[in-house]
Amino acid sequence: MKLGVAILTIVALASVPLWLRDPYLMNALITTGIFIIGAMSLNLLLGFTGQLSLGHIAFFGIGAYVSALTSLGFDIGLPGGFRVVHDPWPPVAGFALAIIVAGLCGYLVGLLSFRVRGAYFVIVTISFAEVVRLVALNWVELTQGPLALTNIPSITIGLPELGSLTLRTKLQNYYLVLAVAVAAYVLISRLVHSHFGRAMRGLMENETLAVSVGIDVTKTLTLAAIISAGIAGAAGSLYAHYIRIIDPEVFAFINTVTMVIMVITGGKGSLAGPVVGGMIFGLLPVFLRPIMAPEAQWIAYGGVLVVILFVLPRGIVPSLAQRFAQRRSRADSAGTVAFSERDAKEPA
């Protein structure tokens, strides 16, 4: 049943461009889809290992800058009179490098920060994001600082015997983002249902017991951080090549908060949670903007957030799934009782 729902959801999302002709809404769907990918990567840490990272936007931004600089090229000076010159590479190479470099950064951060827990881990991740933002802001020769990197080329895909296809239009980018989102969803699903996924859940629920049965805490959490950071880097690369201009504001703390809201409201620890939460809080500002003043929009945004968390404290997907299971259980129990009473009334 779950597979059928997933297939129907993908088909429904793939059909959106067939009837949605508004370019503004298409743009909103594309950017929302990119942040949903980022939220799914955060959910791998927050929902399945219990580690709250408030610096997750750093991996998103690293992916964006790595992909942009790979496709634009650069010429920078180093201490001692050395210069590093990089000629532009195809954007697809930038996409791959964004995943690799972001994953390596996730490894370094995880190796250092997973030795601490709780508030200390949160502080480490926030500090890392701020350091990366300051580097992007002040290393003007490489990143252009507040002037931003501009004219980032669109992703080009090589087609055998047909040449290449440059993804410039909103329609093309929509399907690209959808394809990457589906791939990320499948990867995370396979991961959490594997032996490694059970180890992650074990650490979240009872770390002492998990250690006693031989689970390596640092190794498990670090590997989760690598995969999570790599997926976030892929999202950042898509963002850079779609928007085609990035500046240090990509590391803004509000972007991390947005991802956290998507995960918490949708339901952390559920595969569909970030998707549902992302669709709601990614598109909600789009629908509020024409009918409300900016101040009222934020009030409404916060009000919807509070209502969802109050009515569905476990998140939308887990809470609704639990209520559906309870109703089904009551219906089955009522059917069993009715069947027993009917058998009791029948003569022997």
C-alpha cells in the first residue's frame, strides 16, 4: 500500500506542469522542492539519530558555492606568491563535486562534534555554519563576497546520440528537482530500513543499550552526517544553478529554521514528513503574500505552525498515521465482537 501511495504521489507531482501554467507558482514549487530535499537530509540526522543540527544550511551553501565555482572557474592567489587557476568545468561535474565536498565537510564536522551531545552539539553546528558564512563573505577574491557570484550556468545533461540538453526553463528544472528529490527519498528509505538504519534508531532510543550490543556510536553518527551533508550539498547545487546567483545570504540562519520547521511539523523520523511539512510551509508564504501585509503574513505563518504542533504534536504524518491505525483497530475490534455475538446466537 505504501508503495502504491508513493507511486501515485510521484505521478501526481509529475503531472503538475501539465495543468499549472503560472510561472510564479512554478518557481515557488521548484524552490520549495529544493528546500524539501534539504529538509529530508536534515531529517536523517534529526529524525533518525536524534541529533539536532542548527547549522545544516552550511552544507547546503557549501554545495551551492562549490558547484557554482566549479562551473564558473576561478583564479586566486595563495601565500608565497602561488596562484590557483581553475578553468570552468561542466555544471554536472559541479553537481557531483558539491555532493563530495559537502559530504567531506559533514565527515569533519561529525567527527569533531559527535563527541559531544545535546546543547554542545547544537552550538558546534551553529558555529560551523557561521564560520563558513564569514569565509564566503570575506574571501572576496574567490566568492566575490557580498557582490555575489553571478551568471552561474544552468545544468547541462548529455544525451547519447542526441547531443546535450541545457536545463534553462522552469519546466525542465521542475523535473530535475523532482528526479533528485525522488532519488534522495529512495536512498534515505533504503538506508533507514537497512541494518545501519536500525543502528541509528537504536542510538536515538537508547544509546547505552545500543553500545552494549556493539554499535559504534561515533562511526554510525558520522556516516549519517556524511550522507545527510551530501544530500544537502546536492540541494545547494540545484539551487545555485537554478537561481544562477548566490551570495553569503544563502547561509542565513532563517534557512536552517525553515528546514527544521518542515521536518518537525511534517513529522520527524517519518520519510514523508519533510515532504508534507515542506509543501505546507514552503508554499504557505506564496498564498499569503497576495492577501496579507508582510507583518500579518508572519503572524499567520506562526499561527499555523502553533496550531499544527498543538493538534498534531508528533507531526502531521505520524499523528495522522496513528489516528488512522487506532480507528482501524477499533473497527476490527467492533467487527470481531459483532462476529462473536452472531456466533453465540446461532443454535448449536
